[in-house]
Amino acid sequence: MPYQAEISRARPAFFVFLVDQSGSMDGFTRDGKIKKDVVAESLNRLLHQLINRCVVEKGIRNYFKIAVIGYGAGDRPGSVLQGGLAGFDFVTTSELDENKLGMDVIEEQYPDGNGGYVQRRRKVPMWVRPVAEGRTPMCAAFTKAYGLLDRWVSENYDHFPPVVLNLSDGWATDGDPTGIGKKIASLGTNDGQVLLFNLHLSSEESAFGNAGRPIVFPESPAGLDAKAATMFEISSPLPDRMLGYAAEHNISARAGARGFIHNAGADLVIKFLQIGTRNVPGGKGP
């Protein structure tokens, strides 16, 4: 069965996060949060969680390598990591841990013991800053990711396949992403194809429109407009283990479901990231 390769320091997994930083990300989601803030906060939380999954008695083991590619701001898509990580296409979890930009304060809900929830604040490390300017060169971002992925799978053919998670609030302004999306999904290791997942953030004004409810991990493009259907078609099916992780987040997803979320609010962004990075076999190696 695919997606079973052991992940260890010698055979790390590779995660690629594509972050829409276009001007429209300065707008609000339907639940009243600024999109660029939602994405940056969710990514910082997720990166912190990935580091924690690598902690052992003797320190941090590099079970993961990570690329965070922004598109929209600047001349061309590139790594959004700064400070000591600036200029690196991808980094290890220990490098992330050693190169925080600072600390951010976030609010989270915790059970109150009586069936309700209370809001609490806590500090989390920060690596990604919220940015919103320019257009949406998603095809260029996919092309940048393809170059990294092609090199990775050629050098690490016995590893767990890379996972790509793209977060955007609209449609590519530099062409149709179908061709390059399919090229990404055609890559693979001997353990399976690259997994490409896409999340579309809801907004008051969007190239996709936002009249409908969120559509989470659908099995077909039924009910989607043409652009959303395109993003569905280039999204990979969820491996069996991820279907179980979706259920843990109270998301019903059946066999054949694609890793695509349409009209997502802030609550679905972190779930999307957590589910997309948890398809890791148990029992890490040394």
C-alpha cells in the first residue's frame, strides 16, 4: 500500500506550504477575520506543532523538511522565511526552532468542563508574517514548487511522498493552474504520488464567489463553479489515514474525497493544515 514509508532522520518527509500573499488577502473572511492574519497565525501554529512532533530527550530530530513559499508580494514567488533562514529553499525542523522571528499571542478555545468553551491566550513562536500586496501568481508558485519537488523525489525516491498545501482566496492571475498542478501530482516516490491539497478562503468579494456554504473534502466537483472545479480536479485524493484524521476533526470524508476545501472560514484553515500533515506512519525510526 502507498503512503507507508517510515519517516526518520535518514528519511525525512517534505512539506511544501504555498501561501497567497496577494492584495485581496487583506480582506475579511465571512467570520470577520483578516485573511492574511488567519493564514500566518495558522501556519505558525502548525510549524510549532511539527517541531514538537520531533522533540525527543536529546533534542529535536529532523523528521521533516519544510518549504514555505509566498506568492503575490515581491517580484516572484519565493521563501517567506526570514532572518537566519532567508535564502533557503527548505529548512529542517531544528533550523526552524533555532530561527524564530519572535513570539505571537493567539487566542484559543478550551473546554470549560461544563460543555462549553472559554477563550485563553497563549504565546506561540512566529516564522511567517502576514503580508498582502500584489496579484495572485499561483501558476508561478506551483512552478517554483515543482522545481523543488522534482529535485526532492529524484534524490529521495525511497521516502514518504512530499505533501503540498496551497492556501489562497482566489484564482490565479497568471494563467490556468491545471497543467502545472497535474505535473506536480505526477511526481512521486516508490511510496506514492506527491499529495497536492488546496484550500480556498472565503471572503466578502472573491473570484470564486462565496454565496454557498463551505465545501469540505468533496468526492466530485458537483456544486462548484468552473474555477473551483479546476482546483478540485488538481487536488489529490485523501489517503485512507487522512480520512480518519478528518473524522477526528468532525469532518465527514469518504473514500475518493479530494484534499480540497472551498469557501473556508478561519476555523477550517488550521484543520486543513493539521490533517494534511498528519499522514505519517507510526513508529518513527532513529
